[in-house]
Amino acid sequence: MRQTIIRVFRQFVDRHGTVLVRYRSILILIVQLGLIAAANLSAFALRFDGEIPPGYGRLLVNTLPIVLLIFGSGFFVFGIQHGLWRYVGLHDLGRILWASVASAVVLFGVLHLLLGLVAYPRSVIILTGLLGALYLAGIRLAVRWFREWAQVLSHSVRRVLVVGAGNAGELLVRDMLSDARYHYRPVGMVDDDPVKRSMRIHGVPVAGGIEDISDLTRGLVVHEIIVAIPSASNALKRRILAASEGCKVPIKILPSVKQLLADPAALRQVRPMSLEDLLQREPVQTDRQELHPLLDGKRVLVTGAGGSIGSELCRQIAEYRPALLILFDRYENSLHALDLELRKRFPRLPLLSIVGDVTVPERVAEVFDHTRPELVFHAAAHKHVPLMELNPKEAVRNNVMGTRTVAEAALAGHVDRFILISTDKAVNPTSVMGATKRVAEEFIQMINRRGKTKCTVVRFGNVLGSNGSVVPLFAEQIRTGGPVTVTHPDITRFFMTIPEAVQLVLQASLLGQGGDVFVLDMGEQIKVADLAKNMIVLSGLVPEADIPIVYTGLRPGEKLFEELFEEEESVEPTSHEKIRRAVSRRTTGADTLDHLIARLEATLEHTDDEEVIRLLQEAIPTYSPMIQTGG
């Protein structure tokens, strides 16, 4: 029966919806005047216990136009006709009440004082005001209730458990109940505040705390969980995720407080909870005023522009209106995609995309001669640890020789600043990749003393979602039904979002005065196994039950945990709280390092891989290729 009523109502709206919208104001006026007339008639009926004397009946008829005119004008002045009935709230009900009271006062003045109709009962005037307010409020609440009732019965509506019964939760629930476009129906809320337990918010019960999420999801037949705590800490988000394990429903989240303050409409932008939400730290404080002189109106070259870090560098640099942004990469497809993206987002940006290899000195020199860059961000590198164990010569060729080629071209071209993007794997390296990046770090510190170019190294750990990281791998494994492969139950890594890392790289490049090694604050190391479990839960699945986790053993060159500083490095603070300076107490002479790099270069053509690794050990005494740190 209920479904039939809803179907008939929707068919009526579909057929006559355009007419209803076109004449909405007239229809509202007619309905309101009809309700005022009904209120006046009811007031007379109540005054005379249902038996209105003939004389008062004539008085009712004769004065009804005056009543309609005064009350209609009062409601118009208070703007009652403008509110959307399906969104009626306390503010609207308050305006209706005040409009009714004011109209009743005016009606008394007109009838008794102006027209001298002292026989008109004062109780009828009062009752007309009260009943008019009741009828107008009642019809609006009935419309809102009917829409919510129809939404509840709709098969397309998803039942939602809202985590958080604070201001954001209340706003979200109210919005869901009043707007059918959500296709959500809140069936319960959870909050750790004991005062809110067993309470109801807009009719939705606060049924328990965070620890009850799993039981409530099953008991209330929940289809989705929405976290409505914009200020939630990472620890609280992880606790909510842990409590949701086994629920097999998607978990979504509201935007942050910062986003809600900037755009209140963002409350509607409920999105799936992501790993970034679990790892996100306090927003990086980027001094845009300081960065403008560094980048505004400058010619900036980014090597490895098509990679994860390189492409984000280009996006953020483009916001500072450089005179020319040069994208340099050997892979044409990723370079072309970035070129299209930047031209669309920044149509006035002077942009030059160049296909080239940092290991070819002639091509690099040609590019520098043609573009004359003032800043160079060197992000081109081979970063995949197991692959570089199998291809040590290519790691040396790209990470060492390529860095030397670009840095020497920067010196020859009188570049103002050169920034090398390095990695935490360069600290006490156990892999070819880490050792080659450490050689590159030392070369940049050495070459800084040979010219006016300020050469800087920025070192940081893993970034979420980068090419070759575990996150895309885990996502694909989950999508195909598993298993998710983790190398070791206790393996840990530093993680940072790509935009956050690049913001800090730009800040560090501003701080660099030449020869500096800056290390970004990566927060605490995170177990990769926990990362895998969180990704499975975020997908609405249960670890081990739905998606097994298989431990495959540490791969060649892989550490059990990473480090950001060596024992021989002292750590100094900088003016930025999330950037520290590493100062090495061990120095390699320029002639010695030049000689070692020359010998490494000579091995690329004829020597076997073992000789390459031996020379890397000679260049970097802390390189231990056969030792798994911490294992």
C-alpha cells in the first residue's frame, strides 16, 4: 500500500512537476490563505463549542477578507512564502510564529480600534493567530515527513551508520533526512561521549560508542559507515577503522575542518576514507610569500618530470607563475600526459616539454644552452630496489652519472640553485639503489664548492601512491581477490603523501645556502602489514577471511626498517619545523670522490656486476650489500 502511494505520488510529480514549479508562488499563496481561513473558522467553532450563532456567522463571513488580507500581508512581510517546505527547520517555524503573532495584533487593532467592531471576540483573534501558525507549520512538517518517509521506503536508499554525534554529525543527519538526493538514510549514530548515549538526533538514535560499530553494523543492517568528525586525529581514524574490521561495508568520511571552513557546501562531499586520511599529519605550513621570489618569473627545469615526485613538483611550481617551466623526461607517454594536464590547468603558463636522457651529456648540454634555467630540480632516478639489484650498472649510470651530468651542466650554465631529490635508502644503504643515491648526495655536496650554484640535497622516505610503491600493488591485489603480498611481518617504512613531500622540497630549496642535506620530517614508521590490513578494510573486506596476506620474505637489498640519518651525521634544526639539516662528520676528498666516480664510469662498459658493487662499497663505507639491517 505504501509503495503504491509513493508510486502514484511520483507519477503525479513527473507529469505535472513543470507546472507546479512554474506556478509555485501562486499555489503557496492559495494554500496559505486557505489555511488562514480554516484557522479563522476553527477559532469561531472553538469559541462557541461548534455551534456558531447566526450573528457571529455573518460576522465571520463579513470580516474574513480583512483577516485574509492582514494575515496574508503579515506572512508576506516575514517572507514565509520563500521557504522550501521539505527543508523546514526551527528558523522557519519561528518566523511563522512571529508572523502569526504580529498579524493577530494588527487584526485586533483594525477590528476593534479602527473599525469599532468590538463584538468581534478577542479570543477568536488570539486563536486565529495560534491556529494559523499551527496549520502553516503543520503542513510544512507533513511535507518534510512525507519526503523522508518515502525516502526510507525507497529501495535505492542506503542505510548509514554515522560515526560522531557532534555538530558535523548533526548537520549531516539533518541534510540526509531533508534531501532525497543523498540516497542515504541514517539509521544510527555512535559517539564516545556517554552523555549522548541513548539520545536521539533528528530521530536517529545514538546507539553506542566506537567500539560498538561492528555489532551495530550487523544489527542495523548498515550499508555504509560515514565518519562525521572533521577534526579526528590519525589515531582516532585508525581506531574507527579497527572497530570497523569485519563489517564488510564501505567506510566514508567528511572533508577536514579546513575544507569545511573554506566551503560549507563541502559537507555534502562525502568521500571514501583513504590511506592519506590515516597518515595525514598537521597541514604543512608553506610560506607562499617566501616561495614567490624563488619561483615567480624564473626559468625552472625539472628532470624526471613524468614521475610521481617530478610531476607533482611541476604542478606546484606552476602555481607560482614561472617565466618558463621545462619538463625533461626520457619517457614520452608520461611527459605527454603531464604536458596536457598542465596546459589545461594553467593555460597561460609558458611550458616546454623535452624528451631526453640525463645520462647523455650532449643532450643535457643542448637543453641547458637552449633554455638557460635558473633553478633545477633533479628528480630523475632509478628507484626500484630489487630491479637495481639485478641491474647495478644501470643504477650507477642513471643515479650517479646522470646526476653528475645534470649538476655539471647546471654549474656551466650558472644556474642559481640545484636541488637533488634523494631517499632515506641512501642512509646506511643495503641496496645498490641506496648506495648510488648516496654517491650522488656526496657528489652534490662536493660540486657545490666548485661554483656559484647553490647545490642542495633533499632526503625523504616513501610517498603514497608513487610509481613502484606498495600502495598501487596492494590495491591491484585486493581488486583481483588477493592474496596481498608483504615481504616480512615486521617490515616498517616511512610514508608521506606526494603533495606534502613536494611542499617540503620547495621549502627546503628555499632554505638551502649550498652544500646542505635537508631531511624531511616523515613522522613515525608504519608497519607495511598494517598498511595492507587497512587497505583491505577500507575496501569493505576482511583481512585473511576475504583477502589473505602472504609473507614472501625480504627481497635482495631490502631493509627491515629505514633510517633518515647516519651515526656520523649530526642533526640540526632549521627555521622550518618539519625540515632538519644533516651534517656529516665524515668527508670524502674531492679528488678521491672524482677518482671513484671515474672508476665507476669505467666499469659500466666491460666489468661485471661484482666489481661495480665492490667500487660502491669503496665509495660508501656504510654500504653493506649482504646485510639486512634489523633482520
